Amino acid sequence: MTAEVFTPDASITVTMTPSAVRHVRRQLDRTPGALGIRLAIKKSGCSGFKYETQWVQAAEADDRVFHIDGVDVYIREPHLPMVNGIEIDFVTEGVNQLFRFRNPNATAECGCGESFTVA
């Protein structure tokens, strides 16, 4: 068994589309005490992992904060290898609005799009 050692550096990238930035800014204005948004990875679904977003009230010790056009995106360091290079978008599909994640590390997604796999 081998263990992967990850040392975060400046090569870690997280981006947001203008639509996502606008949406998060609007929501932060309506959420007293929120510092930003957290992108978390949870084990779930038929493909292995799913994305979760949460409003951040306080930073965690292992958070890495990405400052994107006035929005702070918090990601815990253990999740960084799975989301390096991710683009966060906010889209409207019919009557639904949702975050869409374009993750270059995802090697597969389940049929319903709720979970993903990384190699």
C-alpha cells in the first residue's frame, strides 16, 4: 500500500464563471455572518463522490481560501487534489438553477450527474 503525499502550492487553481460569482455574492448579501462558500467533497452516490456547497461561518484549520472576484471559496486541503483546476458555474436549466462543476480530475460521472469518480 502506498500513500500519496500532497503539498499544496500556487499551482492549485479554482475558478468561477461570472454567473457563479454573481449568484454567490447575492446569496452572501442575504446570509448574515457568512464569509464565503465552501466546496466540499463527500463520499456518496454510485460513482464515489459528490460535491456539496455550504456557507462558511468560520474557517477551519485546514481550509485553503481562493479569492475569486470578491468571493472567497473555502476548500479543505484533503480535497484539493480532487478539485484542482475546477470551474464552478451557476446555470439555469428550465425552471431549475444549480451549480455546475467542470472538474478536469473527474474520470467518470454517474448517469444522473450527482456523483463522480477520480482516478
